[in-house]
Amino acid sequence: MEDFATLPDLASRALGGGVVHADDEFFAAADHLVLPAPPVFAPRTFDHKGQVYDGWETRRRREPGHDVAIVRLGAPGVIRGVDVDTAFFTGNYPPHAAIDGLAAEGYPAPAELAAAEWTPLVPKSPLAGDSRNLFPVTSDRRFTHVRLTIFPDGGVARLRVHGTVVPDPRLLPEVVDVAALAHGARITECSNMFYGHPENMLMPGLAQHMGDGWETSRRRDDANDWLTVRLAAPAEIALVDLDTTHFKGNAPGWATVRGTEDGVEWFDILPRTALRPDTPHRFPVRPGRVAAAARLDIYPDGGMARLRLHGRPVEGFLENQFRRHVETG
């Protein structure tokens, strides 16, 4: 599997992605393309149009052409690769697909998107049925939309658009959650993710259930679990939000948060503090120093629903990052 597949899915509905246009959805709606959950299949489940598929499926073409779906990225950014997943489509998958990208201002209508000048990201390429089809992307430009073209017709279960988030600083408040995935933060290291991936903690909104957070296995030694986050921008953290919602018999007993600007010297943001089960904890802090990365330690183990670190980004950092990827051809 390509390394890019470990990066966030910029198109995911969980980040606000959506299908804004599809020229045919006869058998199954294109909205399925951006659902965060893996596709599923129940054999011999029929509705009035035939077998029900958890994906996008168009009718059989009887004339030359192709079908198109346009996706608005939930988190615009630099695309490192795409996954055209044809799971469960065996005799009805498209034999070929292509991907194009668009950097658009505002909220263009489908007609405006259709008339726009798109940038090729993946040329017309062969697909395998019932498979993840991974294609690397080399452009360093920031994109807001992608267009999936299938040749000539058929079904695709999911479209994953993996990359690095590049937020538009004009759309952010002065004090922002610099640990948010939607703003460009990333998990860089983690001691244990047995029951839940730590990236869940950086997702928007409240956790929906215990599986929508980070949870470690039970420790049988004297150590503790931890993770590190590369922040969306260097900032002096002013508010720490540690949310143990849904974790009742398995919340950590205590936690600390530390920061570093250079990756070598670490300093306290939140000293060791007791946590309660199933509780959003908010702590005002004044570390007096800028952090570019943060480390959360939980003692000794357990689960956390969300991690928020609110601060004022260092002046010019997000603007320079945005400009660099917008001006890249």
C-alpha cells in the first residue's frame, strides 16, 4: 500500500466533504463515495432498481461517453494520492477512471464547476473490480474539489482523497484549535491504538460513541500511553480541552500535555491532572511559550474522545503556507 493512504481523507463526509454533482445516479447515489465508514454489502438485497450497493452506480451506457461525479473537499489541501475503491463491484465496475482537481474560490454552483478549467491529477487508468485502486498524485498545489470520471459507466464504492490539509487563514478566527485535523494538525507518533485510532480525537464535532475516539489496550506494566501531534501552526496554547465522553469504565485516570517548538526541548502546557469518566474537561493554561508540536500522556491507559488545543497562531505562518500552495502551478 502506498504511504499516502495513511494521510487524512480530505473528501470525507466526516470533515464536511460532499458530492456536489453527478451526471447519473440511477442504481446508487454518488453521496456514498465520501462516507467515512468502509463499504458493506448484503447479498440478495433488492429494491425497485435492483441489488442495493453501498456506492455510486450509474446505468449501462448504450452510447459513447463517460460518467462524472464532482466532490467538494471537506478539508482543502495538497492531494498526495487517491483511492478509487470498487469494493463489491465485480461485474459492474468501470474498467477505467481519471481524476482531476480544481482550486475554486467560494461556493461555485455545478454549472460553474462544469465550465471550470480542471487540472489533471490521475490520467485515464485501469481499475480492478472489488479492489482498492491506489494512484499517487505529484502536484503540490492546494485543491478544493476533485472530479472522478469513470469510463464508460459502472460502480465505485468509495473515493478517498488522501493528503495534507492547507486551511485558508482568511476563514479562521484569531484564536483557533491548532490540534484540529481540519486546520492541518496531524498525529505523528502514538504508543498504542489497539481499539481506536488517535486521529479520531482531532476530528470535528462531538464523538458519537466510544469507537469514535482513541482507545488503548490495557497496560500490564508501569509505563503509560501517549501520542504526539504536529500542530496546524506554532501557537501559544491558551485552552486545553480533554474530552472523555463515552469512556466510562475505561477513561484515563490522569493526563499531561507538553509542548515543543524545536522538537528537542519539551515544556509543560498542562501538568498532570486528574480526569473524570464521560466528561468534557476544559483547562485554561498560560505556558508562556510557543509550541509547534504537542504531546498528550494518559495515565496509565484508556480512551479519549477529543483533544482540542486552542491558541493564537504565530503571525504569518498560516498565510505563508497558504500562499505557497496556492501559487504553486
